[in-house]
Amino acid sequence: MESTARTRRIAQGVLDYIKAHPNNHDQESWFHHKDAFGQYTNPTEENICDTTMCVAGTAIFLQHGVRALIDPSTTPGGDYEEEGGRLLGLNSHEQSLLFLDSTNEQAVDLLEAVVAGDETLFKAISEDDNYWQD
């Protein structure tokens, strides 16, 4: 983890957003809009309400705006996972743990560790495949 004041500030913003909008946090949903019938559709700038995002999606949304999520060519590097990791100061392994391998609750725990600049939780999970089951 490359923890800096900037990455911790971004992580705190993501954490605050998730806590303020828990129904919009979904680690299984990069960036999806749920319509009135409960079906997921591609979001637009007009239907951003009720859109769910994972931690990476939320970081990009807060730093680059909705356009970067709707059109990947406007996201720096064009890769959501990589850009989310860059914004939060994560290496590729940490990105995987946070973005791909965690539940909503686990993601919040990991994000709190990023805010604190504490790699202990990431290391513990890496060393124990059954960490979350204990």
C-alpha cells in the first residue's frame, strides 16, 4: 500500500459516501442502475439515482465524476480497477482483495484500514485464506 495524505483523504471520502448511501454500495456491481422493476441497466447521467457501485466505482465517481463511469475512455488509463487502486494507493494484490474478493462489510473494513494507512488487515488476509471465516 502506498499510503499518502491524498490516498487516505480519497479513501475517507469513499468511506463517508458508502456510510451515507449504504444502499448504493455493492461490491458485486461495478456501476449499475436498478430500474423501477428491479432490473439492472446501464446508467446514464440522467438516471444516476439508485445506481450501485463498488469501492473502485465510488472512488472514480467521486474523483472523476459520473462521465468516467459511463464512458471508460474518459477514465485515466481506461481501466476501472487500476484507476480505483491508484486513487486509493493500492497495489494489484490489494486491489484484488478489496475490489474482487470482499463482501460489502469486508470492503468497509478494508477501506477503514486504507484510511488509517494500516496494511495489517491486508497482510492477515493474504496469509490466511480462511481469514474471513474465523
